[in-house]
Amino acid sequence: MYVATLIASPELKNLNAAIASEAMTALHGTEFSWLAGGIAADIPLETMPEDVEKIWQNLQSKQIDMVIQPTENRRKKILLADMDSTMIQQECIDELAAEAGVGERVVEITARAMNGELDFDEALNERVGLLAGLDVDVIQQVLDTRITLMPGGVELLATMRANGAYAALVSGGFTAFTSAIAAKLGFDENRANTLVAKDGKLTGRVGMPILGRQAKVDALMDITTRMDLLPADVIAVGDGANDLGMLHLAGSGVALHAKPAVAAECSLRLNFADLTGLLYIQGYNETDFKS
């Protein structure tokens, strides 16, 4: 058995009965049920339908996301999340670079690295090198004035943890940011890179070893082994090329507002939903949400 979940932006609430019925017919389903009025609905399916991509494209033209997955083990026991442009709306290194006066150059490198056009480690070292001499105090300033949470993150963490799930924030960014975001949202642990500082200023170096694509896979394996669980018990979310390893390994790997090259490699894609979409994917009803 499978289930197709239709998800709209909570701001637009543009999923109506006509759209859900049209999708149900195209998917050869016989019924649909609301998870949240105007936002999310489930369509049970006996088999994986043909022409899924065509149906998905039609829904995308209406600004509706669709995810199809097996019903078995739908609700996950572990959340593994990227931070930059996933749990927060910014790229931390880009915001630091703006304060250092090298914003445009760093933004361009970040975009290419996240789209898989550059080696992650080399791109990180190059960008951090441009931050040499920046006061360490600027990190807190950026956190206070430039960083905003991705909509739906509070509900995602609170709801999954209330239902016994473990949450880990695993980022190619920096511990100075992940520790603050993890504490704010309620993650159980966080892993990221370290910015090396001396005499109150950034040296332009990253602490070794660098946490990149493989380190995120290693984190998934480490956490599941420690908890005596399987990768199938994980829902992972990210947007960049360095997230692909964990997205492919997790039971549910969700590309959220992802770079084109990343979305092309993922079957679970959310382009319009916010982070509450990860709850609908797991079958949570909006009445189950915690905050």
C-alpha cells in the first residue's frame, strides 16, 4: 500500500476539494482525507501509479506539492536536519561575509557549492578564508539581527519530540550557529564545523576535520546505531548537494526548497510547503501539532 500526500503552502491554503479529487482520479485512488483543510490531504493507493511525474508537474503548476511513499513505517523515530536554508532562512556564512564586506563573492561560491558545482571542502575553506580578521562578536550580532527561523520548524520539532522522536541538527555550517539554533528549536544534538579564532578575531581557518557530505551520512549511521534503529526510521531534510548522501540513505529524504541539481536526485520534494510539510508526510494531522 502507498499513500500520496498533497501539501500546499500554509500561507496560501490553496489546496481545495476539486484539486484533491482531480489528483485522486489521476492516481487511481478512490478517496482522500484531509490532514489540514486547505493545506494537506492523503490519498490511499493500492499500487504505485504510472505517470507520477506528469501528475506531479500538473500539481506543481497549481503550487501544490505531492509526495508518494509506502504506508509502512511512515512515522519516523529520528529527524536529521540540515540548518542553512532549511531550519533557518539564511546561509550563515553569507551573512558573516556581508558583515566582513565580502558578501557578493561569498554568496556566489555558496550557491555553486550547494548546487554541487564545487568541492564542498575547498569551497568552505575559500569562503572562511575571506572572513579572516572579522571580530568574533559579529557572530552573535548576525544571530540577533540577520537569522530567522524557517516557518514550521517550531511545530516540526515540538510535534516529533512529543511523539518520542530524536532530533539532530547536522550542518556544514558552524557550531557557533548550530548550538544557538538547536537550543532555540529543541534539537537533542547538533554537529557542525568550527570557526577557528584567536585574540577575539576569526583566523580564516576551519577546524579539522571538515563536516561535509560524508560526515552527514556518518552522523545518520552513528545515531541510528546508538539508538538501535535503522536508516529506514529516519526522516532527513536538506537543500544542498552536501545533503544528498543522508537524503538518499534515510527512510524519507526530503529535499526542501532545494537547489535544482539536488531536487533532481530526490523523489520526495517540497517546493511550496514549509517545514510542517514533513509532519504531513508522516501522516500527522494538524490537530496533532505541538508548538
